Amino acid sequence: MDKVLYFIESAVLTVLLLTLIALGMAQIVSRDLLESGFEWAEPLQRVVVFWLGLFGAVAAARASRHIRIDLLPRMLHGVKARAIHVVSCLFTCAVSALLCWHAGRLVWFDFQDQTTGVLGWPAWIVGLILPVSFGAIALCYLVASFKRPTQESKA
């Protein structure tokens, strides 16, 4: 299951990055050859960057590559280091779960109000990445709290 999720995550990140590159190149060529760009390309690029950043945050959480302050875990060993790791992971999980909850409420309100966003798309579709990504990050840190910290992934 872990390999399947990793493959899906990598595929989504790859597609988003290639989309961003293709849109940028199309804009450059269009402006140079036609002396006008696509009006919809830049707002779409902003959405893709938004999604790419949040999917990247999920990938970083899954691989235990988030920025962290790890002075204490480096100084402590054994049970104390394990306790710091668990508390840190559970705290990050709780904050991410809270962000997921409130992002979900935002998406729900946008859905109910039929708010339109970028390119006239429903705002809830663009914002859906927020609760999904924060929920995935919360899950990653919940799972990490049960794992033994390695030197590389100490929290």
C-alpha cells in the first residue's frame, strides 16, 4: 500500500510540475510569436503552484523532510529522545488536523455559497487541496509518532 501511495504522490507531483512548465513555455511562445498570451494561463499557473506546494508538503511530511528544530533530540538519547519524538509528532498531527478541519469548513462554505474563484471555477474545487493536504500531513505524523526515530527523521 505504501508503494502505491508513493507512486500516486509522485505521479501527481510530476503532472503538476510538467503542467506548470508547459503553461510557462506556452505563454512565452505565445507572447513572442503572437504578441499576446493566454489570459487564463497565469491564473491557472497560480492554482498549479498552490497545489504543487501543498502536495510537496505532503511528500515532505511522508518522507520526514520537513523543516524542524531538532536541538533537543540531538542532545538526548533513548527514552527521552523517543518521548520528544512522540510529543513533536503528535503536536504536529494535532495542528495539521485542526488546519484540516478549518480548511474543510472553508471548502464547505464555498460549496454552499457557490463562490467562484480562479477562471470562474467553483472556489471549493481549487481549495479542496487544503483539507486533503493537511489531513494527509496529520496522518503522516500520526503514523510517524508510532515509528522509532532514526537519526535522519528525529522530530
